[in-house]
Amino acid sequence: MTIRDKFVEKFSEEEACKIEEAANSHFNGVNDQNKGTDPFKWVLLMGIGYQCMEVKSFREWHTIITPWDELKQWIKDEADLGTHDGDYDFLSLLAGVYDEYAGKEEQTDVGK
């Protein structure tokens, strides 16, 4: 079962399509040349990077209805984003936005 199939099973086809549309709205030729072997992971990474699923006004714009806390937990538990083998939003990567989704521990001892 693909990550998308699991997502649809949990949240709905309609919600998957909304998140895909949100991710594709940020298609810019830099972060989307290679969507990887599981393109829905790219969709989730773009949604995280551009905060489409998190920020209230962006959620409203994209008509995403599932609460962010629920989406976030599901992504961490089920999406296995640390194995994504395609592109992503490079600025989000550099800023550490993806760390908690890729199984990296948060750094709380910076400078020690």
C-alpha cells in the first residue's frame, strides 16, 4: 500500500487531492524536477515546507479541513519521509523544518 493509499484510507480522497493541489501550486522547476519513487511523499514535504497544512489562512485558501495536529501526527507515524528520494523545498531543509519528520532528533543543546 502506498503512502497516498494509507492517507486516503485515513483522511479521504478529497483531502489527498486538496493537499496535492496545494503542493503543485508551489511547482517552480527547482523543487519539483524529481518527485521521487513515491510522489505523495513529495506532496507532503511541499505541504510542510510551505505550511499549506499548518497555517490557518493557508489551510483555508487550500480548503484543507483535517486539523494540522492530526495530519502532523499521521505524517510522523506513517509517511516515513526520511526515506524520500526526490526533491523537496531546499530552504525548508536548510532551516531544519523537515528534521522531525525525517526521524532526526531536535537539537536542544546548540552551542554547548
